[in-house]
Amino acid sequence: MSDVRERGAETASNQYGRKYYFNLDGRMDIAQRKHLDFFFDYMNEDLDQKSEAVTQTGGNYRSNPGTVDYNHKRYSTGLRYAGEDRRGAYEMQVYYTRFDKKQKTHLRSNGILSDFDDMVFRSYIADGKRTWNVGADHKLTFGGEYRKEEYESTRIDVGGGHIVTRNGISKTESKADLDYAALYLQDEWRANKRLYIVPSVRWDHNNKFGNKVTAQLGTTYRISDRSRVKMNVGSAYRAPTASELYMHWDHVPAVARIRSWLVPTQVHIDGNPNLKPEKAVNFDLSFEAEGKRSAGKITYFHNKVDDLINLNTISRTIMSSTPPPPHPIAIRNIGHYENVDKATLQGIEFEGKQRLGDQFTLRSTYTYLDAKNDMTGDRLIGRARHKLSLQIIYDDFKHGWSGVLWNDWLSDYYYAAEGRGNAAVKKNTSATVLNLVINKKINDHLSAYFGVNNLLNEENTTLYYDGRIWRGGINMTF
């Protein structure tokens, strides 16, 4: 369970309330080296938010205080059958997800419904793979996947649809169906005692965008027992999602402070039915090594992408002159999905780990990202140049206690805001968030956890960091 505390004032607040999570996992042994796994996950979010509905009359804006109720429920369940024989391993699985989102806004003055939003997302997935040990040096893997997604909502616009009415308010509800299929073949080849080569080929099908074949080649060269070099090169493909194609949605995810004013952050996102699939050529080169108490890895990556799917956003502050003096009543972020003809994303990733005694470990990760539009030379918005995470990990196996205290830094996050004359002005922002989670193993079947996200209650409107979140729960196994 997570408890999000209310932050704000009578005019506007964050989304606050409780989030409940439940999951059940099990395994049944059918025969020797054959088993059946199952799982069931459930999430329920019951949140409220004080907000302002912003309306425009002529050239003047005004706000109407309201309360937004969010009710989100997600169910996921599935079965997985796996086993081994003398030729190799095999597995097959099916799983289903349903996500319901209902949002209602009532005017605080009289309780009348002023807006609503409905969404149902369903996903049906079946996949499987089979491996064969071919001699002492080859392992072949053949696999496939089929996925069907159904997205029915008032927040998408596919064309057509039907009218949904709540308390005299009508909206058009549309439905999008997307089907995906894939087949792949991979060979894990031990060329010699030091060199490991993994070629693979993949076929993807989408009912809207057709077929695409991609290929990859991965290699690992073992320098010593504790160090190695890895290289991967290949092509990649990603079709747009239903949200990226058809989204047409207004929502209020957070509250922001502008000087002495607390105002809602309104977000409007439009999809783009003319989007093209992403096509990329990716390359990365890594060196990793381990010592007795330390380990490290450094990676250089370079990705060339055609038709990169990017959410182009601009932020503006809405002002009201009634009552005087002029004051902010909302921040409105407007987003539109678009293809970037040609883009390059390159950078360096670093990961280091150091044992500090028997119970403490220090871990750090850092990513430097240079992401730019090759046609204009501009940076891609919505991405941070620097990401740094520092973690202190505690493990007391004897008494069943463990925990992680970690701080995430985000620096030089590039975004667009509205300047004079509605012109877009590119800006940078940074943020730091401290988090904590503590786990207690009570016995072999029962454990509990407690955590705090954003321990220092940091706020950032652009990144939607919305203050401290408490969470806790119990895990039981049978």
C-alpha cells in the first residue's frame, strides 16, 4: 500500500489518497523438470485532487474550483508452462491484463459533475520459445509472440465511436485495436574459450504497419576470469502505440507553486495518426570487471534513429486579471507526438559497486546522454543530459533485515516553455530525489516492507515530482 499525502491549498492540490497492491504467485511441479507457474496481480488507486477548471471568456481567463476523483484498477493474470529435456529447454505462457481508469470532476460550489473521463485497456499475450543444444558449442533458440491490445476510451480519437453521457455531459468514446506478432531465431555460439558470439534475426508484424525484419549481433570476449569486453550491433524497430496514434486527453497530474500562488498543472496531449514506425541502428561497447569486493562496468552507446517518435511539449502559464492584480491560475503543458526524421542518441553509462564490510554495499550509476535532431542540430526535448544514482544497500541475512537508501539526480533536463508572443523557449531544469525502502523477512513465508519516495518532499512541476509518498506492504508465499 502507498499513501500519498495531500499537498497544496483550498484552490489546488496534488493527487492524494491511497494505492493498494496485491500479487499472488505460485508453482506446481508436474513432473521431473516440468512445472506450471501462475500469477495474479491487482492494483487499486483511490485518489482525489483539488483543482481549478480554467475557462476563457473573450481574452480573459477565470477558474472554477473543483474536485477530481480518480479510480484506477488493474488486473493481470497468467500461466507459464516450462520444462527441460535432453535436447534443451522450452516454455509457453499466456497472460491477460485489464486496466480501468475512471475520472470525475465535480464543482465544489454545488457538487455538480463538470467533466469525466473513462478508459479501458485490455492486453492478451501468448508467447513461447524452444532451445536446442547443438553439440558442445551452439545453443539455438526459436520463439514467437502474439499480442492483441484493445484500447477503449474517451481520451482517444480514432474517428467514429459512440456517445457516452454522464449527468448531462456527453463525450465521444473511441476504440483502437492493435495486433502484434513476432518470430525470432538466435544462436549462442561459443567460438573458443574466450569468444562468445550471439547472432539473431527477428520478424515483427503489426496490423497497421505491416512487416519488418531486424537483426542483431552480440559478442563477448573474456579477457580474464574477472573481466570481459562486450559489443552489440544491430537494427531495431518500434511501431507506434495506440496512445501515440490517437490520444486526445486533458488531465491535471500535479499542483505547482508560482511565487505565492498554488495552481494546477494541466496537461493536454494529442496523438498523431500519421506517425511512422521507428527504425534504428544501435551500437554499444562495454568493459566490465569484478574484484573481491568491487565491480564496475562502463558502456559507450551510439544509436541512429529514423522517424524517432517524440513527444513535443510546450509549457505556458495562464494568467487571470479578475480579481486584480493579474495572477497565475494554471500551468498548461501541451504535448503532440511527432516523428523526428533523423536523430542520434549517444552517450556513456557507468556502474560501480563496492562492498563496505559484511552488510553494506555502495552502488552508483551514471548516464551521460547526447540526444539531438540530426536535421536541425537541436537537442531533443524531454531528456536529461545527466542522470546519477547513489545507493547504500544494507543486508543482514542473519536477522532478516535489508534496505536501500538512494538518491537520484537529474541534471540538464531539456524542455520547452512558452515565451513572449507564444514563441517556444527551450529551458533546462534539474532535480534531486532521496528515497528509502526497508524490508523485514519474518519467516520463510512472510515478509514486510516500508518505504518513502521523495523523502525530502522535493517539488518540480516540469518533471511532475509531487512531494513525499509513503508506501508499505506484506508479502506472503505459500
